[in-house]
Amino acid sequence: MRTLRTRYLLLLLLFVGIFGGLLHTAWPFLFYPRQNLSFSFPVQPIAADASTAKAGIAERDITPPAGIPKFGYSAWAKDADGFRTRLKARAFYLKSPGQIPLAIVQLDLGSGSLVLRHRVAELIADDTDVPAHAVTLLVTHTHSGPGQYLGSDFYNVFGSNRPGFDPALFEFLSQRIADAVINAYESRREARFAVGQSDLFGVTRNRSIEAWTNNFPERDPTNADPMQAVNPTMTLLRIDQRQGDHFVPSGALSLYSIHGTAIPPFTRPYHADVWHWISDELESEMAGNNPQFIHGAAQATHADNNPAWKENLRGDLEAERIGRALGKHALRLFDSLESQLTDNLTTAIASRQLDLLDDIDTGRFGLCERAIAGASVAGAANGDEVFPVSYLPFMKEGWPRRVFTDNCQGVKQWMLSKLQLLLPAERFPHQALFQIVRINNLILVPLPWEITLESGNRLRQAVASTLPEGTDWKVEISSLANGYFGYAVTPEEYALQYYEGGHTLYGPHTLDFLIQQSEGLSRELQQQGDINDIPAQQTFSLLSREYFPDSLAGPGTRRWLNEPRRHDGDATTGPYWSLLLEAEPANQLTLDRPLLAVHCDNGVMISDDSAELQLRHQQDTDKRRGHYEVRWYPATPSPSGSCRFSVSANQQQPVLSAPLP
């Protein structure tokens, strides 16, 4: 009798768990209000300009306030409580006489967003000559940035630790990114350009080596080296601007294949991950001759290429080590291009937006009619397993369906089985922007999918086959640009249903579709010139919830609560100094402006634009004051000279200092 009662109890708990999970999943779709976003893109004529090629480069801080859900680790993420490194938007304006001007923006965000791209295009229309179809948003795919700004309910609900599209956060990001583009346009000057590529191994590893080796039946999978099964190529655009009677290095846009996951799940501060140090290394080296130098680094084909962190040391120090190695490589590549600089600039762009739920005139090439998420998505990727979910049958990697595989999704184990069909196809991402961007001999292919190593190789080869002979073309794919559709794997990788295959929403022939669309668009660009195939009027309807504060106050009264103390830290962070700060509550503290610094008697000043200073919210008091921990991670273990913390304040209060003992 006791055994029977125990079984009934277990069944009841299982039922309650399943019902609770379904209710939690369905709740936003049943009860959240909808936010409608409408976009209008008037036709803009090509503006007359001087007879020389010009470029403008600008940067804006896009770090939101604390309290925003974070994107990338889904339910395993945490609301942001401050920052370790700031998040940036770096805008590049390129214009050659008689050609379409381009605006390419690198963002320290987890994903692109079609609605974000469209809003930025709207905001810059009156203040620049960049047409709506010539705006491209590239991202780093940091997993420590905000969510809730994407163009589909599926990822606004499930991509972060809390659900819903946040209109205020969306507008904050849009305005800051648009400001960067407008400033880049206004700062345009005569420029010279060079494009180069160089390989670097040792900083990445293939996290799904078994799936990758399935592409090559003749290869012995036991001998496959994860450190070699990577895309090692860095692609870099160098820009020098005229300054008086000479040209000076002014900026660089680089692409490399590395997941933004050196900072692990469950961490709270905003963080640009390895990308902060990739950009910083080159910017710091150039600061002596040009303090305004800007380096934007973004994703290439990263989907199965993780940072090669040392075992059990994943965190800030490993992110810095890997990022600086890539930054030094970018510096060497940048320097090598000096002799190749040219004042000739040829630009072109083809943009086509497709609704994947429509009948597509050029064919679907096996693309499924609707998106379905695989069960292995819940199990998470290699390196981010969560017990016990990642080890359960059907949810664990390498567990393809063996029966009933005659539907479009083939061997994919469906998350929640047929219940997933209750979620309308329109709630998944389905509006996809395809682009081909030419900058001299660089052909950039931005795609809103996470592209695996071999998928990128096949895409690159297909696009290269469309290009005229006689030019040293450099073709690079950029993942997660302008939106998010999950992953794109090869059919061979899909067959094993690792995380990447389970997260390929539109089935095993997604890559075939991307190849045909990208290849066709590239051919059209060669034959017809610039292509604008984006609907002039369009509307999106998204489940919404507010996380961004209603209003951000100016600096109030701030004070230090104790004396600085030194801590040994641990193997992932290293030693640091800390002290407590009292300031505005978290929902009123602006984080996209200078706030903290360390000043030393030897003239060195460390700003919170570096990775040395960290701010973390601890609590708000009943007197509506916020308590924060401020940390300083010195670049050298024993800083020379006397140093003191400082925090900015309002005009009625002097800058507050706290000397180190």
C-alpha cells in the first residue's frame, strides 16, 4: 500500500511539474499586452558629395540601467545588477561619390534585431544621407548584455531570464545607436581604406566536435582536434582619415569567430565579454597618436566555436587573456595593411527582407514551413550543461529521433512534442533580412542566424563563386546580424541533433536555403547594382513588459560608506580593492555615462570605461537610496603611487574621493 501511495505521489508531482511548466511557458502569451511597432521608409535620393571617398566613425555607450533581464543564457541568466565592462555601439559611415553610403554598426549585444535595425534606419533618415536599406547592425553575441529588444515573441520570451519586449529599453538602444550613426556621418572626412585577413589559432575550440566530424565520413572522429576545427580567420577593415595635410589611423572594423561566452551563466553584471579586450587592445595602442581611434569587433561564423578558456578558470581573467590575444592579432593585422591603403572606395549593398511563412518566389530549398524548437535546446550547449536537464533522454545532445522522421523537421526531437504547435508560427522569428555588402574587395554577408564553422565555409564558397575573377575578394559571413533566427547547421550536423542542430528552427535544409538566397542576392548585386527589397511600410506586434525605469534622475547626493579594502579574489577574477557607495536607487542610476574613476599620484587615471572598475547594486534602502559595491581590479597587483577612488556627483557636490590605505 505504501509503495502504491508513493507511486501516486510521484505521478502527482510529475503532473504538477508538467502543468506548472506549461503554465509558466504559456503565461506571457495569454496575459501580456501587445506593443505594435510600425515602420515607414521613404525613398532617399543619393546626395551629392565631394569628389573624394569619406568615412566617419563614432561611438556611444549603450549600457542600460540595472535590473534588465539578460539575453543569451535563457532561464539560466540573471537580471543585470551593474557592469564590469560597458556596452558600446561603434558606427562606421562610408561614402564614395555617386555610390550608396553605408552605415555599419558594431554592437555589444547578444543578438541583432530586425525591429531595432528598422528603428535606427528611421531615426537617422533626416540627419544623414544613408538610405534605410543601407543600415547594417553587427553584434558581438555577448551573453552578458540586455534582452527584450528583439523582433519575435519567441526570443523575447525564451531568450532571457524574464519574458517580454520592453518598449522603453528598445527606444533607449535605438536612440543611442542612431546618435552614433549621426555622429559618424557628421564627423566624416576624406579617408583611405585597406582590407586584410590573417589566421589565429589557439583562442577557440569546437564545442561540438562530433557534429562537425559528421560532415566528413572519411575522417576518424576520435582523432579530431577541437582546437583546429575552428574558423581562425580575422577579417579587418582599416580606415585612416585626413588630418590636416596627412592621414592618421582612425578606426577599424574586424570580424572573428568566437562565442561571447567566456563569462559564464549566473553572473549578473553587464559585460562585453572577450570583445571588450579585443577592441581595447587596438584602441589603447593607437591612443598615443589618435585618442579618438575606434575599433569595432563583431562576430563571423562562431556557432560551434567557443572561447578556449582553461578548465575551471572560466571568467574575467580568461576573457581578458583570450580577448587581448585577439586584440594583439588585430593590431598586427592593422599595421600590416599600411602599405595597402588606398583612397579608392567602392561600396554596394543588396538588402532583401523575406517572410519565411510566405511562399517564396525563388524557392524554399527544403526550408520548413514553420519553426520548431528541438528538445536539445533545453539541454544547453556543450560547456553550459545544467543538471539534470542536459542529461535527460531526448533532451541531451546526440539523441536524434529514430521514428516518425518523415516530417519536414526530420530527426529533431520536438520540445513539448505536438504541444509546440499551439504556439502560432507568427510568434517565432519569420521576417528575415538578407544582405550582401561590398566595401572594396571585402564582401560581407550579414545573416540573422548563428552559423557553424562548416556552414560558414559552404556559404562563403557559394558567395565567392558569384564574384568576378581578377580581384582578391575576401568574403566573410557575420552571424546574428540584423536579427535572430537561432542556428544554421549543415544537414550532416543536423542529423546528430547536438544543441546547434536542435536550435536550427526551420529544419535540416536551413543552410541550403541560406546558400541559395545569399548566392542569388550576390549575383543580382553584380548584375543590377544596389538592391532595396525591403517593404516600405511594415508593422510588428510583440508581447510587451516594462523593465526599463520610467525616468532616470540626475546625480543625487552620493557618499562612500567605508574605507577601501583589499581582497585576494579568486583564480577567475584576481585581487581587487572594494568599497561601498550610496547613491540613487538602481532604477534611477544612469550607467551609460562616466561615473567612477581611480586617480593615482603618478598621473594615471583609470576610468570606468575600462575593465578595471566594476559597479554592482546590492540593495535599495527604505529611504530610497541605493547601496553599491565598487571594485577596482588593478592592471598591476601593486599599483605604484598613492591612489584614490572617485565618483561623479551633481553640481552642488564636489567629486567624492576615497584614498587607498
